[in-house]
Amino acid sequence: MNGLEMRQEAQTFSIIEVAMRCGVFRSFTRLLEGSPLEQELNGEASYTLFAPADVAFAYLSAETIDQLLHAENQGILADVLGYHAVPEKFMATQLKNLSSLKTTFGEDLIITNTGELRIDGARLLQTDIQARNGVIHVIDRLLLPVERAAVTSV
């Protein structure tokens, strides 16, 4: 994609549509399919999405991914997905001046900036991917709410 195409996408496509078109969030968008968060991110409200790149899923066991996908664990999946989204649009320059952000899950993501900007310990691989209703920042791992981490670590 060239710069003009990216600007046009930012004006036309939702966060979900941009994430799907980027091609580096296949695993994460698979988890989002049919979720309430997918509907929210396709809506009109502005969001910041911290989306793990596909490489982040290489570090998770197959059992953990299967647990997240099973219907009986939909509450767990909704919590994990909600932990990646923040109401309102925050560009990388704004993140540098913050210490935390409240997620749609209701918990705080801790932002550290000691030489390298991190979100709950995850490295930012790429920032400021624009969509009509927000922005995507690419991170290097799946974020797990603390109380859910024990349930999903197999």
C-alpha cells in the first residue's frame, strides 16, 4: 500500500476493516470474528486498538488458542479482546505522555516509556495505523488481563 491508499483507507474503513486488510493480524482478527468488540470497532465511536501481530501468537500454545476459541470460554475471550481496545483515539505521541489507559474491559493498561514505549510490557512494532474510527498500534504479544492469564496459561 502506498501513502495515498493508506490515507484513503483511513477515511473509508473501520478499525476492523483496516486490520483485516493489513494482513498481519490474521490470528487476532480470527479471535475478533463475531465478538461484541468486533461490532464496536466497526461502529462510529473512536477507539485505539493494540493489535498483536501474527508473530505474537507463535509464543502461545495451541491449547491456549483453543481455549480462547471454545464457546464455553466466550467470557474469557471477550475479556482478553476488550483488554486490547481503549475508547478514544490515542496516537503514539500522546501515549508517550501517559502512564495508563482504561480498556473496554475496564482495567488499566500500563504505559512505560523508559527508552522504549511499551503497553503492559508489549513492545510497539508499528504505530498510528489510521482508520475512520480510530487508530491501530501493532504490538508484539497478546495482552492478558492478570486474572485471566492463569486460566489461559496451559
